[in-house]
Amino acid sequence: MNARVREPEVLISEVGPRDGLQSVKATMPTAQKLRWIDALVASGLREIEVGSFVPARLLPQMADTAEVVRHALTHPGVTVMALVPNARGAESALRAGVHKLTIPVSASAAHSFANVRRTREEMIEEVRAIACLRDDIAPGVKIEAGISTAFGCSIQGEVKEDDVVWVASQCIAAGADEAGLSDSTGMANPAQVRRLFNKVRGAIGDKTGAAHMHNTRGLGLANCLAAYDVGVRTFDSSLGGLGGCPYAPGASGNVVTEDLVFMFEAMGVSTGVDLQRVIAAREALQAGLPGEPIYGMTPEAGLPKGWVQGVYAT
Amino acid sequence: MNARVREPEVLISEVGPRDGLQSVKATMPTAQKLRWIDALVASGLREIEVGSFVPARLLPQMADTAEVVRHALTHPGVTVMALVPNARGAESALRAGVHKLTIPVSASAAHSFANVRRTREEMIEEVRAIACLRDDIAPGVKIEAGISTAFGCSIQGEVKEDDVVWVASQCIAAGADEAGLSDSTGMANPAQVRRLFNKVRGAIGDKTGAAHMHNTRGLGLANCLAAYDVGVRTFDSSLGGLGGCPYAPGASGNVVTEDLVFMFEAMGVSTGVDLQRVIAAREALQAGLPGEPIYGMTPEAGLPKGWVQGVYAT
């Protein structure tokens, strides 16, 4: 360790292999997924959502998640996450050995019913059932509730901030270790991001989790900055912005990992991620999904003249 | 006036007809320019940089600027701006009747010489000469110094913050009414934006002018947010992000007016610009530059469900 070595100050949680792949029509072959995950790890990413445990007939892209988890677990120091929509998926995930589960819970009543055909109250009970399973099977595993439509809903429009705080608090009471806020619909703005994260922190303190922002209307990075300003230190993003927005073809959905890393590193906020290596990881993504459009302004423009990135602890 | 009528809190200064058109190869026919400017005005934009007074052999796209100025002046309440690189251009602009001049002055010594073959000191003397001309010919006209490469230079790399403060202060001492900061190269980050605007304000107070941000690496809106946070209230942007970045083909240069308006309006910060009308103005731009790529996430995704914009004073 020398004087320039710094511990990362923020955690970039890469969601491309789950959120990204789930949104595209093509299915990436397993071998390509593993190669892509290896490239993500090589760039310094320390948390990766590698898949979801859902019926293969619903999402064939995710049929190999258990195998992908097993491979990801061979990388020391990487937190291996998976999404689970219910207790059945959670049991599979826990038996596969994941370090962390994420459960989507809508803040919007209308979206909850449309998306999973269950009320918010029923989803909170699912969190409770999953937490019990976790206690039985693998007590060290962390559970995150991902509060979707936290900043607005494409079905009901406005989502009341009190509803978001209530759902987040209920998830924590039901046994989740943290609750993150997701701008599923790309409706968030920076003022709202600051206000809502502050309110949620007022209710659940340091169990407040990640900011999962979308770039649907171009505000992805501005919203991440706003979340950082009020103390959020975990940010979901996906390589190449993979993870489209179904109602806006061509518009990027998820925040682009490469641009997010550039923003923080340029600000002097260490991410632990090597910008050049994370840009290089696009090659593995593109190889596994030939012809699929990927996004990213920093990769396209290149690094600025004189760019020097900090040297981080490995 | 009713209770919902609000005065604009920020000024969006549209630079497309100058900065945008100057960057594309095609020349927009004068009649189309006028129609485009009319559409911009109809959306509520109150300041427009309509052209530059430069030799037509260098920039044929700007050959009709005097005519464009005359037309723009027929719109009451709109501040008509033009860029001038020197006293000769300034005299033409003043005689054409512009309300405001902008003079580009590089903070980077290397960029100044490469761009205009003059040192920064020589450009500051040009500002002084232009201010004298203005006092003689049209004392009501405002002069803005646009400090380019304020956040980094693609030739010399880092630009010292003290250099930026010095150039801005010298321009004010030479007679400029305000000095804005321009991220010409898309190298700015939010931490730097906050720090540098604070430093410049420390030196020249309320003569601190606009934030002119580029979206080259995707940080355009985040940087505008950062500038807003430290008190900046004037923002340059261009419709459709017109104004490419020469070294990154396909990458958007200027911040997209539509996305900037969306960000502020969604935050509850009134811009005076009607979002639907400014999106509609893209049609006039595209009609005048067929086939030219334009950008914008909000126009592509559409307005969020339940979107209601405030009603502004006209």
C-alpha cells in the first residue's frame, strides 16, 4: 500500500447480467455470461447481480442462473446477488449459495398488481417468508428490498412519498436488511431523489440501500449525484446501459456503469473500478449479444486528455 | 395572474442557432432558421444566441447572421445574442442591433493559441476594445465573456483553476458585464463545477455568468445540477443537443435543451419554457437540417404519466 491507494468510497452494484439480460430478447449463452462476469470482476466491480431465480418458461434468459451463481462464487471478494420474486425463487437462490438476495416490492399499488399480480401487503409478507427461509437455510445472506416505482409509476402516475416510506419500513420490519429505491420508470428528478432518500433514511436509518436510477429521460447521472449528495453510497448500474425501457425503444434504461464510474472518479470519489478495464468489459458483453445496441457516452468519447485514475486497494 | 403563475427561476439560453449550426457541415437556409427561431420563441425561451459575426468564408453557415438578428429582434421580450470573436465582428453585431454579445476567451493558453491564434492576454485586450466600441455605439448592450476550456483542455489537459479565475476577472476588469464558464471539451465533473463556480463568484461576485456544459461524457445534466446547487441561474443548451463534439463523432456535444427543461421543471424549478412546445420545436430544426442527427432522451421517451407543468407568466 502506498500513499495513493484509497479504499473505495462508493459501491457500484452491477446489474447488467440480471436486469440487463432480462430486458433483451436474445438469450446470452452461459459460457459468454461467465466470460462477461469475469471481465466485470477484472475491472474491480465488487457486487454483481448475476441473475434471477424465476421459472425458465417465463424468462429463458435466466434459466442458467444457478450455474452462473456457482461460477461467480469462485471470485473471492465479490458479492454475488440474485433477484427473487418469491419464496420459491429464494429457496433456489439460497441453495445455490448467493451472498445477497434482492426482492422487488412496488411502492405503487397499481404497478404491484400489474407486475406480479399481488398487492403490496402480499409482497411484504413474501419478504417475511423469505427472511424466515434465509434464517433457516443461510443466516449470513443479506436481503435487500428493491422498492420499485419509488419515484413515479407509468400506470398510476404519482406515487406518494409516504407510500414509499411505508413500504420500505414494512420490508425492514419483515426482515429485509436494507431497502433501496428504484426509479423503474425513469420519472425521478434530483430534488425528489434528495427529499425521498432523506425521508426513507429518517424512517429506516442506515438500512437505506442503493439508488437504482434509470436514464430514460437523461437524468440518470444527475439523480445519482443527488443521491450521493444526501449520503447514498451504493448505486446500481449496468454495463453499456443494458436493460431497456420497454415503452421507449432505443432509449437507455439503466444508468451506464462506465459513465457512472467516470463521474465519480472524475469527482475524486473512488469506486474501486478501473475505468479502462470496465470499458474493455464491453467487448465480452457485445460478444455474447451480437447486434444488441449498447450505450455509454464515456466509451464513445474516450477518456479526457491527461486522465489519471487513482490506484485502489485490491 | 393567478396563484399558479410563477416567474421563471432559471434562464435557459438557447445556443443552437449559433453553437449548433456552426458545428454541422450543412448550412441551414435563412428562411428555415427564422422559422426555427420562431418555434424556439413560441416555447418560451427568452434568450437565444442566433449567430456569430465572423467572415463568411470561414463559416458560411453564419453568413446571414445580420438578417437573422433583425428577424429575432421582432420578438418582444427575447434577448438576442450573437457571438463575436473580435472588435470587427462586434461592430457588425452592434450595428445589427443585438442585445448581448458573447466573446469566447480561453482559460487554456494552448487552446487560445490553437483556436484563435492569440494569447489569452490579447483576447482580454480584445474584450477591452469591444467594451469601448459598445460604449460608443450601443451603451445598453451587455457583454458576456465565455471562458472556454474552463474545466479542462483537449490540448494541454488540466487547466488550473487559478487561471480560470484570473481570466474571468481580467475580462470583467476589461469591461465585460459577466463571465460564464464553458466546458468546451466535456471534461467537467460536478465537484469541479461547484468548486470553480464558487471560486469565480468569490472573485467577480454577481458578474458570474452562465454554465455552458457539454454532454460529451454524459455528465451534462449532472453538471448543470451542480452549477444550480451553487447558485448559477443561467444555463446554455441547444435544441436536440445540436453542436457536435468534433473529436467524438456521434457523441452529443451541447446539453439538450429539452432534457434540461425537463430536469428543472420536474424539480419544480420554473424555466418559463413549455416542455411540449420546446419538443415540438424540433420539427422546425429537423426541417432545416434534413438527415442531421439530433439528440434528446425526454423527446424519445415522452413525458411521464401524470406530467403537469406549471403555468408561467408570459
